[in-house]
Amino acid sequence: TNPETPGVPGKPDTPEDPDAVIGPWSICGSFTNNWSSDFTMVQKDGYYVAEGINIPAAAQFKFRKDRKWDEVRTYSGNVEKNRKYYLEENKDGNANIVVPGSGIYDIWISLDASHFYLMEQGKAPSDK
């Protein structure tokens, strides 16, 4: 677990499973120490996923590659849970994904970073 937040669900962390394959994409947003840290995503079922993230209402986020701002993917606007959204490159940095309501979510991004799902905790894109 993260030494700054040991055992605290929904905090930026490394995978609990030592055999997990960490993906190049991570989640950074208003709920990740105000855009200053990332949620690690691990490979699972043909996606990269960050599971059990506690997100407040109206929070915003983006996906960034290798924890840098050089390559960013986002969706401009509000999203609903359990739906597929196509991502766009975020060259100007202005667009953010806006979470509909507070909750604990699993966030999935395709391996090619073309689309994502904001899922209820415990649900996968195949469950939609």
C-alpha cells in the first residue's frame, strides 16, 4: 500500500497483487491530492482498471500516460456510470471527465486508450 495512506481505500496506491501487470495509464484528478498524484491502473480482462476509487460528486479527472502530462486522454463533460465513452487527446488541457455523483467506482480504460467506462464498484465493462 501507499506509505502515505496505508490501508485507506480509494487513495492513490500501487496494486495489492504483486503479480499484477501495471499499465502505462493512470488516473489523475481533483480527487487525487488536487491533481498532484495518480491512481495506478492494472491490466485485467483486456483493459487497464483502477478499482474501488472513492470519488466525490462533481469531481473531475483525466487519464495520463506514464504519470506525465505529455500524453493525456479525456472526455469533455459529464459522464454516467456503466456506459462506454470514447476518449480524445487533450492537447490544450482544458477538457475534463466529470463524475456524476459521489460513490465508489471502478474505472476501466481500453488497452489502446480509445474508450473508458466509469463502473459501479465490482462491475466490469462486460457487465453493462
